[in-house]
Amino acid sequence: MTDKINSWNETTWVSPSNIALIKYWGKHGEQLPNNPSLSLTLKNSVTKTQLRYRKLEKPVSDSEDLKVAYWFDGKRNEAFERKVIIYLGRLHTEMPYLQNYELEFRSANTFPHSTGIASSASSMSAIALCLVDMEQQLGLRKPPTQDVFRRASFLARLGSGSACRSVYGGWVTWGEDGLLPESSDRYASPLEQTVPEQWQNLRDAILIVNSDRKKVSSSAGHGLMSNHPFAEGRYRQARKHLNCMMLALQNSDEKTFIEVVENEALTLHSLLMTSSEDGLLLQPDSINIINAVRAFREKTGLMVCFTLDAGPNVHLLYLEEDKETVQQFIQEELLSFCENNQWIDDQVGEGPYKVEN
Ligand code: PMV
């Protein structure tokens, strides 16, 4: 690979968002989680990011002065650019050579910008994958192939905790736990436990109740956990839920799966609501959807359940084999609770990939 001054090189990655079944909420140190989490990597909600880089004639002397431009949907996005510069500054010990380069990111999401869907997991993981590929192209670091993703996960974590899980497809864990021999607080790993076949490609209907940007930023939310009276109990509960989920996977136990997933979602919101006035993020239509999903499950006996991110939108999880029935239910009974009838039809995906020229 040429590394001449003035010649541009590039790498482009597509990286997905993920939805946590066992939530990461509360952190310490350098974005280290206070409990293990488990997520599903999505297929259709993705960010595509191109990184172009070229060597500077004269390196910048400080990581605050890094030469970075960030374009989103064809327009320069200075607010996100500042975040990226802070993030890259944080990578200084890992990637000191970034000061020798001019970096241009061009990024776009597949999911509509106006849906309030958090894009930090897909955007930060896409940036991290581009950076790891850049150092590979330049021969600055040569990890064996499997370590490329581990390193990308490690770097993505420093941008947004949940982003570290997006570098792998399928079911992914992050955070040390005795039940997960390969687990680490520093990077995510694909779940080792075998997942029942019908659960491997679960579908996720993201029901858009409100597309406004959320009031609580996740860093503020994580911060509020440090003085939360329920914090220690919550971290114990997350480990217990992980244990129950591992048993549910072994036994294809739908009931336990549903109980854990819904309890995790409501626990996250209980913590949010009791952390600050801005933490009441659920809206009447979020509750209407939850009630309708529970009534539909009761009536049909199908494996359907809801989960939530730190916002009012509801993720409805269901099996591929029930797609027709569930999508009819969405059309007939849930869309009236969605803003402008909006929903995103998604499912578990295979993880990020590099776009070859
Ligand atoms: O990655 P962050 O710092 O945006 O935190 C995300 C936390 C949740 O999305 C609420 C839960 C999770 O585990 O993804």
C-alpha cells in the first residue's frame, strides 16, 4: 500500500445497529460496563461509512487538532465531527499515528434519520472498522484475521459502549461473566452458547412511536447510575437474567426468554424514570403497544415479545415462521399507535462487511 504524501487511500464498511436483550446500563472507567449484556445484531438498520485518508506533509502536534472532516448524507456534519475528533483523541495511545493523517469520513444510514433510532452503535462501529482497516492497509499493525474484529470491537467501545457488540453478527455478548468463558469488559464476543435454530434469525419490528431525539443522552443516563439507590441490585439482576437466558437457550424455553426480555426492557425504563425528570421516555402509545403485544401473545400463544431502547419506540421480536401473522397484527392493531404509521422491518443479521471497490 502506498503511503505517499498527497495520495488518498480509502476503505468502506457497512455496520449494523443492535438491540440489547440484556441491557448495558451503568459504566465505569473507560467505558467499561458494570454488568454483562447480550444483544442481537440487526440486518437492515445499518450505517455505511467511507474513510479516505492521506499522509500530511507535517503531522499535527496535538490530538485536539486532528485533521478530520465528517460528512453525513452528503453534507458536512460539524456537530458529529466534533464528537469524532474527541473520540479519535481518546484513541491516541492506541493509534498515535492518526496525527500524521488527514481523515475524511462520508457516512449514511439506511434507516430514516427522523425515526429517533439511536445510530451511535452502527456509526461508531463503522468508524472503528474503517480505522482498523486503515492500520492494516498501512501495515501499522498486523493482527491475525479474527483479531481484526476484536480490535474493532475494542476501539468501537471507546466511542459508544453498545457499538462494540455491532462488529459481530447474530447473538453477541459484552462484559465479563463466569458463564461466558471468552467474555471481556474490553470487547464483545459472539455468543458461544448454541441458539435454538428458530431463534437464530429472530425478526424485529421497530415501531416508531415518536421520532424526536431522546431527552436523556446515554452518557448522562449511564452517569446517573453511579448514585442510583437500585444500582447494585440491578447489576446482580442482569447477571441473574444472563444465567436464566443461557438456560432458556439450552432448553428452547420460550416462556423464560419472554420474561427475561420484557423484564430487562422495563427495568431499563424503571431506572431511567427514577434517575431524573427527563427519564420518563415511555409515551402512552408505547404502553398501548406493550398491552396489545401481551394480549396478542395471550390470544395466539405465539412467541412474540417487546423490548425497548432508551426511548419511546418499541421493538417487537418474533419468529420468522410467524412473519405473516405477526405482520398482519402490526398492520391492523399496532400501526395506529405509530407516528405517521412508521415502522422498520428488521431481523437478526450477519454483522458488518467491507465494501470492495
Ligand atoms: O452505547 P450507549 O452508551 O449509547 O448505551 C446504550 C445503552 C442501551 O442501548 C440503553 C442498552 C444497550 O445495552 O444497548
